[in-house]
Amino acid sequence: MWGFYFNELMRSLPIFLKGLWMTVSVSGLSLIAGTIIGFFWGIIRSGKGRILRRLIGAWVDLIRGTPFLVQIFVIFFIFPEAGIQLEAFPAAVIALTNLAACFICEIVVGGIQAVPSGQREAATASGLSAYHRLRYVTLPQAMRTILPPLVGQYVLIIKDSSIVSVIGVIDVTRAGWLTVQRIPEGIMVFGLVGILYFIICYPLIHLSSNLEKRMTVVATRL
Amino acid sequence: MGALLVGTVACAIRLSQSRIVSCIAGVYIESIRSTPLLAQLYFFYFGLPSLGIMFSEEVTGIFALTLNSGAYMAEIIRAGIQSIPHGQIEAGIASGLNYFQRMRYIILPQALGVTILPLLGQSIVLVKDSSLLSLISIMELTRAGQMLTSERFMPAEGFLTTAAFYLIIYYILKGFSSWVQKRLIFREAY
């Protein structure tokens, strides 16, 4: 019986590969957009404008405080009531981008705060403009604190992308869910799903811990 | 709570001298950490019956959530234990304490100070992750929102209420965590 199911599973492998591509594209798009927006928000949030700072802070708290599943339901089910009808794919990318941006914003704020304020004062004293201060003094030093958790966050986002399967985006998880209706061998089907995610995430987890080690070495050497 | 127990045990095993046992715990932790919870949930939900093990949805859900959270907590506790200076352990051995006494009286109390904040953070994640249980038809907060949507066609009310409840839990945990943080700083300064 196992052999038969295994052959069946191998025959439906193309669905899984298509799902894998969907997972990669949804999380890839969201990661790129989320990183850009997250850095932008993080820089604003550690800047001077008080209203903007509060606004972004409240938004980040709101997103971090509610489960991603609820957020995706809000976008997919409530937005149509307001007249914004979204396909599953854009809805998934928007929700995931927003989530990524919020978490990355928090990481960026932490990184910028870790830079000693003397650095910024010295830059101001040298007559650098706000943009140059950020570009040449603060950000390069903050990157050392930002990079390891950033890669770790990427792993979390890729894993969270499995949740978009519930609104009908056919990613790896959804492919597994569809297959298990035909092949009642859950361990095998979701074992395969697990392996596919493992292939993406495991190298990233290692990259993150490697970066962490290397960055601390650099910090002590200085 | 169960997750904390699993985490501590898995971590103790991971750090044990025996290479094979430590390797098994390592495989458990790594495989949980690099696959999404939803896939794990489906794995147990669809997988256990095919092995002939029938649990109710609640038991399956709690089981999966415990295993998932346990792996993350094991990593946090491991970092905490490894942050303790090696001299402490050696002093414990020199005083003639056995492994469990060393863990109980010397290492864990000190590690707690380092691990308590990440552990609280993990419990916030756990509360949010529990929303996924609604997908295997366990009646919890998110499911309640879904029911309201499908039965009375009120998605806005349903999901916004759900979100509000999660926010309340989040702020309580976050407040608790910053209270603990203040107390920790105070103790260190003292």
C-alpha cells in the first residue's frame, strides 16, 4: 500500500513544484518590498517627526499583536465590503509585505539605536547633512546589528507564507492539502511538504547564525 | 506550559554528552524550526489517523503546538545555559553535586534571568500561532470570527472583534514582559 501511495505521490510531484514556485514568488516579492518599506519606516521611526513616529509605532504594534491569519482574513474578506476586490495572489503579497515591513521596521529601529549617539553627534559636527549622516555613518554601523536578525526574520516570513494557502493561493502547503484529499497518507504527503520548506529555510537559518558569529567577532576586534 | 517542559527536556538532551542522543534532539529542533507550523499541524492532523492513532482535533492541535513551541524554547534555554560561565559548572562538580542538582540549583536559576524575556516573547508568538488551530476546526477565537462571517455574513464585525481580543492578550503579555524587564534591571543594578 505504501509503495502504491508513494508512486501516486511521485506522480503529483509537479503540483508540489508549482506550489514551491508559488511559495518562493509570494515570499520573495514580499521580502523585497517588505525590506524596503521596513527600512524606510524604521528610519522615519528613529527620526524626529513625532506624529509620524507615533503613527508607525501604533501600526507596527497592531500588526505584531494580531495573528497573521486574522490579518489575511481582514484583507481578503473585509476589503471587498469597502469595494476593494483583490485576487488571492495580490492579497497574499500585500498582507505578507505589510507583516514583513512591520517586523523589519522593529529590527531596523533596534539597530539604529545600538549605534552610539556620539557617532551621530560627531557626524553633525563634521557638517554632514541628515542624508549623509544616515548613509555614511549610522546605517553602515547599524547594519552589523541588523543583518543577523534580518535573515532570521526572512525565515519566519517564508514560514508565515504557508498561511496564505487558506485563501486559495496554491503554494506548497496548499498543494499538500489538495493531495492529501486523494492520497490518504498524511505522514508522507506532509513529510514531503516539510522537506520542501526545509530545503529553503535550513540554509537561511545557518546563514543567520553564521552572520551572528561573524558580526560579534568584528565587534570585539574593533 | 507543556511547551516549556518539552523545551527544557529537549534542551537538556541536546546538551547531553552522548553524541547520538544529542543528535536526535538536534534533528527534532532543526526540523521544527525550518518548517511552518501550518505544515506541521496538517502533518499531525492528516498523518496520525493513517497510522491508526485517532485523537480529537483539540488534542492534535495542542500536541502540534506544544512540539512546535518546545523546539523554539529549547533553543532559547540552550542560549541561556551556554551564557553561564563554565566555572560555575565546574564549581558545582567540585562541590560534589550530581547532574540534576547542578541543573536545579546552579545553572537553571541563573539561566532564568537571561531566558525569561525571550521566553515571554515566544509565548506571545504562541498565542498568535494558536489562531492556526482554527484551520483544523478547533473552536477558538479566529474560528469564532469565521463562523460569524459565514453564518451572518458580517466579516467586518467578526474579524475586527477577533483582532481586538488578540490585541488585548498581546498588550497584557507585552506589559508583563516590560515589567519583568524593569525588575531584572533593578536587580542587576542592586
